[in-house]
Amino acid sequence: MPAVGTRVVALVDEAGWAEHVAVPTDRLAIIPDKVSFVSAATLPVIRKASTNDALIQRFKTDLNLSPDQTDKIAMVLADYREYYHSLEDQLDDVRSTGKSRIMQILDDQQRTRFEKMMVDLQPQLEAK
């Protein structure tokens, strides 16, 4: 848990534009000193922020990082998260496009069966 007064950004379910809001600590990420509040507010959705903070802390300790190195690594990880989410969005688009193209080929009865097949296969597809 960050110390009182630490600059943080959080993933919240509501009141996302509020200056003050109660948030579980596992949804917080420390804002590096060189990152403004405005920039932090534009960061992508942070998944498991506490895990990310723990990783940065471990890098800092085990690698004896300077504050500047720590900030730079935090930014690399933030960039990686953004890139990863972008790829997830692209993959969703590819899936949707593929499904639409398949649906155009099928007749009504086949579309109904295809939709059911996709629902049945969803757990397997998500596991990959």
C-alpha cells in the first residue's frame, strides 16, 4: 500500500474523474515523479496495479536501480501495457471480422447453428 501522500492513479468502477475517491489498494499504481497527473490520467486501464508495483519494487531492489532508472522502467511497463491492450483490441476486431465474413457465407439455419457452436466453444477459445 502506498504511503499517505503518494501520488497514485487508480482503476475505478465509477467516479473516474473525481479528485478524491475511495479505492481498494489493489487498484492503485504509483505515479512516477516525472509523470504529471494529466499524463497519468491518460494511461490505459491498469490491470492488477499492485502486481505491477510489486514487480517494479523488486526490480528496484534486486537490480539496485536509481530513481531515474525506476521511473524509466515504470514507463516502459506502462508502454508495454498500452501496446498489449492495443493488440487485444486488434485481436477482437480480427475475430469479429472473421465471424462476420463466415456469417455472410452461411444460410439462416447454418448461422443459428454456428452461433450456438461459438457459444459452446467460447471457453476453449478464451483459454488460448
